[in-house]
Amino acid sequence: MAPGLLLIWGAYLYPPLHESITPHAVAMAVGGVLIALAHLVNLRLSWGHSH
């Protein structure tokens, strides 16, 4: 999850990356996919566990 968040925040806060269209879109898309995969892994690992 952390690499995905770093990519998204980096694409937002780093001005040269934020101002260029294609690299910004790629960084945001890859970051979003990494976050989504982290959520899916978390759901898979917690499936069947009850507390």
C-alpha cells in the first residue's frame, strides 16, 4: 500500500510530474492499482478470520 500512496502523492506534490500529462496519469494509475491490490490482499488474508 505504501508504494501506491507514495506514487499518488508524488504525482500530486512533485511539480514537474504533476504538470506533465502522461507521466502524471501513469503514476496515478499505477498507484491506484497498487492500493487496490493491497486491499484485495488484505481481504484475502482476513477472509475466514473472526475476532
